[in-house]
Amino acid sequence: MANILQFFMAPDDEVAFFRFLERHVLEVYPRRVPPDWVPFRATAENIPRLPEEDLYLVASEIGPAMVDKVKRGPDKGFWRIDEVRSPVIFIERSRRNEEGELLSGKMWVELEVTSQTGRRDAAPDKFRRLYLEVEEFVKKTFRRGDPKDFFVGNRAARLFKEGLVLRDSAFRGGTVVPHK
């Protein structure tokens, strides 16, 4: 079963998050990788270069990203990262919708052996520790939300007090309120 963490990050929260990630060697890849993509480190300075919505953070010191070429459809010719066999953290970034509400983002990683994914070996211990450290950073520095499945960054919580609506990005998602 995948480890999923849902959050709200304002741009300032994202800067703090990527400053924390600088201690690890994580390379950024988009969801669909163009053949000419040049990966770069996940640092606060590289935030303007991040893909708009979804991205992968590849722990390149632990192992390479396993990729497959997309052979059909609108993404034909692009590469797809195998998120089960590769040491990657998938991140769906928080973004604003047409009404100006901040939509939730999420972080997803597959660490366990499951029959659904076809994973034969558990993720390496080094990668497991890396992800748990990142998850603990979010849980310690962000506020809990109501419903409790969400974590709200400090800047997003301040913007909520100023009138920003925090909305679950799921279909017909409800609103989220940060705890004090």
C-alpha cells in the first residue's frame, strides 16, 4: 500500500519545504519526461524551474529512475517513470483554481511489497528512511487540518485567516480548516 500525505503549501511553504530537501540528493523530473529532459537538484533556488503540477523527486544516490517509453496516445515519444521500481517520491503541487482557492497537493511513495503493484522487493532501507524523514518534516512543521488527513503549511494557514479557501483537490472536494 502506498504512503500518501495530503497537504496545502503556499509558495512560501514550498520554499521552506525545498530548503529542507536540499540536504538530500533528489533530482526533479516531470510526470511525462521529454526525451531531451535534463534533471536538476531539488533546491529552493530551482523552484521556478519546477513543472507546474506534478513532479517526481528521484533519489539518484540510492538508485536510478526506471523509465519506459510511451508508445501510444498523446504522450507518445515521452518517457514514463516506473514509480514502483524506482526510488521516487511523486508530488502533486498545491495550486490555485479558477475561483482563487488553494487546492490540496499530495506526496505519494510506494515502499512495501504488494501484489497489486507487482513489487517483489521492498524499497531499500536508505530510501525508506529518506521518505520517512521528509514525511516527519511535514508532520512536525505543518498544522493538522480538519478533516485530519490534511496538513496545512504555516503560510497557507495565515492566508486562510485572511480569507483564502483551502479546498480538497478530489472531485467535489470539500473545504479544509487548519487547527490552531
